[in-house]
Amino acid sequence: MDKLNFCTAGMPARTNPRNYEKALQDLVDMNLDGIELEFVRGVTMNPKTQEIVKKMSTDLDLVLTAHGPYYINLNAQEKPKYHASIKRILDTARVCCECGGYSITFHAAYYMGQDKEEVYQKVKTAMQDIVAVLKEENIEIWVRPELTGKATQWGDLDELIRISKDVEMVLPCIDFAHQHARTVGKWNTYDEFCRIFEKIGNELGEHALKNFHAHIAGIEYTVKGERRHLNLEESDLEYKDLIKAFKDFDVKGVIVCESPCIEDDAMLLKKTYNALSPVKN
């Protein structure tokens, strides 16, 4: 990545008719940089649509990522559910790759009351199996477990960094709203945002900051963590400080906006970023 790209989580709300041809053109008209294909209800996109998305995104110079289905749990106790979870991740990667995308993300697992180390090892084994299949199929794509919004979900910052060290083709997807929510209001200052970038850079290397995949939205939370997404100006997320940290660390890659008004907040984030002074070398 040669810059920081600002994308919407799915088609812009204003897109009408609801098809990818119109959605991708709308993104260009709004001076946005790409889209995260939302396969959260299932990986369904016919081959013809995949061809259209790939050609248009190439012609329009748009970045593509994808979000896997919500029905994924790599710590599922029932074997059919476990194998179905692996298949959903593989299918997300396959379709994203066919569309010209470079990165997928998903909520990987739930602790289900089990020991965290035991769950980590199970997730690690599943991720190794997923990557092995993708390599066999010559699919080159980043596989990114997402930082999750509740303490009952596997995927805190340390776990994501650890699995990125342990499994090739894996890097984190950092959801800053989820980090804020799962810690019940913490991780919401410029210094704390900088600590996240410092930690990733120090432990995973500079390439992880130059190939970043982030989610940003306003968020409502309780003592149990994430409740629902909000628009940025309706939330307590200090998004201006977060964007300043992105600029100061010269992060490159993708920011996917998941606010209810996805395109408006994506444009707000990009405007905030562009208004900051250039990084000094």
C-alpha cells in the first residue's frame, strides 16, 4: 500500500439501485477509496458479479477487502460447526481474491468459558489449516482475525499479535471501536492509540503498519462490551486523535468505516486526515 485508503463497510447507503456497479461509481464520486465486501450473512456473489467488481475496481483504482460471515467460531465444540466455520473463511478468501481483493477479516472465535490458552491453540491450528488450503489453491491474500468487541470473544490485541507471529499470511484487523468497547471506555486517547501502533510495529515489524487493516465507527457499549455502532459525532470515540495517530505513524493500508452512515463518516475521516500536516521525514 502506498497510502491510507478510506473505505465503506458495504455499499454506500445512498446507492440506488443496489448493485456493485452503482456502488463503486458512487465511491469514486464521493472521493472514497474502496469497499469492504460484506459477506456477514453468507458468502454469496455469483461469478458474473465477481468479474464486474474486479474489472471496475481495477479500472477505478479502488481497494477491496471482505468481511466473513458472523457465523464463525473456530472454538466450536461440534465438529460440523467447526468445519463450517473454516469453510466460511475459505469461501470469503476465495471470493475476495476473485474480486481482486487483498485482505479478509472475520470474528474468529468465542472463549465459551474455556481456558484462554486452550482456545488460542485451537484457533491457531484452524488458522494454519486455512492458510495451508489457500496456499494449495495459490490464493495470495491476508487473513486477518478481527479485534472483537466483547470480553467473551477471542481476539484481543495481544492474541492477534501472537497469532500473526505464529501463522504466515496472518495479520490483525484492528477495530478501534471494539478495543474501546471491550475495555469499557479505555483506549480512547492519542497516547493510547499511539501505543497500539508502537506495539504492532515493534512486535510485527514496520510492514504491519504499511499494510494495515482497520475498522472505525462510533460505538455504544456496556460493562459487557460492544452494544451497537453509532455515527462518530454521536459517540465518545476520539476519532480526531485516532486519525492524528494514523498520520503521525505514517500508517498505510485501509480504514473501513462501519458507522450507520458509512459513507458520511468515511468522508469525515478522510477529510480529517487530509487536513492534518504531512508527516515529517
